Amino acid sequence: MIEISTSILTIEKENATKTFYDLETAGTDYYHIDVMDGKFVEKNTESIMYEYSNIIKQMSNLPLDIHLMVENIKENIDRYIPLSPSIITFHYEACKDEQEVIKLINYIKENNIKPSISIKPNTDVELIKKFLPMLHMVLIMTVEPGKGGQKLIPETLQKVKELKKYILDNNLDTYIEVDGGVNKETINMVKEAGIDIAVAGSSIISAKDFKLAIKELK
Ligand code: DX5
Ligand code: ZN
């Protein structure tokens, strides 16, 4: 069985606290926090996501799964350390070289947080294989990062399959997460590709019954 990380990107601000509570009751495994800086992607969600994360920390023990779509990665890690997230994911494309990638992985680990790297749909999975032994997770973007409610790009699942094979062949225990366009129509092909965690935003948040929506994905 896979785990579900619910993206809270598209929730309504007026009902935020109730929505977080309902998601926990409905059985989400993580809260997925989409931090956008207006530079790496067009939208800026920095202050709202920080506000939401603080509310969640006060009311729930469920883990935070932080997805940094930002250029200034270190600054954002520092901002989230006091909230003790379970996982912090940053983008390979936002790093200037391999040294920076390794430095950031180590920095996240030193703070007792699980490190993860994400790649966009057009980034070759070969480029991140060398980091796998150092990582808790890899996040394969199944849409272009930037907004919720987009259609899953099926070709990206080829990367999941390749990564899964590499992980098994090399006896690694790296998790694979996908993010973007996951719903009850696409979940089967996503599962077949070999994922451990699926991020789902609009398909859960727009459902009348969160519990049913999560159950249908699991
Ligand atoms: C996209 C974000 C995703 C997105 C998922 O940039 O990283 O987490 O909000 O939303 P859905 O499930 O609606 O594609
Ligand atoms: Zn995300």
C-alpha cells in the first residue's frame, strides 16, 4: 500500500484549520507543503505556506512533507527547521553544481530531517542517480511545478520505473514520490510504475468526502 501526501496548495483560506483537521481524520499520511518563491516558479506561496505549516504544527502530529520550489534553498530550509518537518525536498534544477547538492543534503540531515531531491518533467533521471545513497526520497514531478490541478504527463512515469529498477538493483532504500495530476484515473499507472508516496492536491481537496478520496487513491 502506498502513502498519500495531501497538497494543501488549493485549500480555501477561510476554512484552513478545519480542512487540516478533516484531512487528518480522513487518513492523510502527510501534509504536502508547496513552497514557491515567485522566481523558481511564477507563483509566490512563501508566507501562506509558512502560516499554514505553523497552524498544522499546533494541531497535528502528522508529518510535514515540504516541497521547496525556490531558488534560495538554504534560507527556506532554515525557516522550516524549527517546525521539525519529516521531509524536505529541494529541486536539482535550482542548484548551481553537485557540491551544492551534497552540501544541502548534509545540512538537512544534520538537522534531523529526511533529505529529498526533485526533478522537473524534462530533467534526466540519470543526473540524480549518484545522490541516491545519500537521500531518503526522490520526488519525480509528473507535471511542471507551479500550480495545482494540471494533467499528469504520462512520459514522466518512465523515470519512476527506471529509478525503481536502479533502487532495487543497487539494494537501496530510497523512497519514490510523485507529484502532480494524481487522481483516481491516473493512480493505477502511477502505482504500477513503483512509487511509495503519491502527492495529491486537487483530487482530494475538491472531493466532498476526503476519506473516500484518500481511500480510492490508496
Ligand atoms: C505543483 C505542486 C503540487 C500540486 C499538486 O507545483 O508541487 O504539489 O499542487 O496538485 P494536484 O494534485 O492538483 O496536481
Ligand atoms: Zn508539490
